[in-house]
Amino acid sequence: FWIGTAPVTNEQYKRFMEGTGRDAPSHWIGNEPPADELDHPVLRMSWNVAKLFCDWAGLALPSEAQWEKAARGTDGRKWPWGDDPPTEKHCNFGNNVGTTTAVGKYSSQGDSPYGFVDMAGNVWEWTASQILRGGSWRTVAEGCRCAQRGTGNPLVGHDYDGFRVLVAPS
């Protein structure tokens, strides 16, 4: 399978809005994301909206197993970069920045063994089974582990919920 290198960004979501007439996330001004956050992950995404995006783009949400393999690799590491707890060099977690950061900001120190960025922290990511993975900018270090699972209402998106796409569904 091929999974997106990074979570879907505000800029990518804006193209979806323009192509479908969907509403902007509630924190955007009108139909515009904050100008300095085009390369940040889109926020306040419900599972339902993430699924609509994927349907529109001819993509899918990854399964939990696909997401975890992309994050963890084959050696059972605790975090995408290895077994050492996160620091400010690995990911955006623990409210240490106060909001999201540009996708890939912590590359290469925080990358998964396959080179995927932001698989720990920044935004929780929806999977096909409606389970959230990866932790967010608000999540404590232990909650950003590759095996960490979160639940949410598929109809509601929070300021820490985003998603990553499966490029070639298996």
C-alpha cells in the first residue's frame, strides 16, 4: 500500500472545498485558511468529512494496521523514530508549541522508518475504522506512541483532529 507522506494540509483541503463547495473549517476566515498555515495540517476534521475528501480525491483512509506499519516499521519501535521518548526535536506534542506546526517541520529526526512525517503529534489522524492515531500537538509524550489509539465522534472534528490518506488502497 502507499500512504500519504504527511497529513492533509490546509492548502490541499482548500482545493477540496473549491471543487465541492464544502464549508471551510470553523477557524478559517471566510473560505481562507490562515495565510501562514497553508502547510499546516487541516484541523477540525470529522471522520465523515475526511471520508468525503478521500471519495472526492479517489483515495481512502488507511486502516489502523496500515497506519501503524507506516509509523512503526517492522522492528516494533515505540515511536516513529525509535524507542526514545519524544523531545522538541522529534514532534509537536504536549502543547509545547501551542498549536500545529508545518508538516515535516521535525523531519528527519521525527520521521518513521519509511520517511513519513508527523506520525507522532501535530494532529490525531482518522483511520478507516473511525479510530484516531498518532496523538496531537496537545497530547502528552506517552500518547504519541505508534500503538496509541484514540476515539472520537465521527461527526465532530476538534482542533487537534486531521487525517492522512491512503494513496493506493489495497
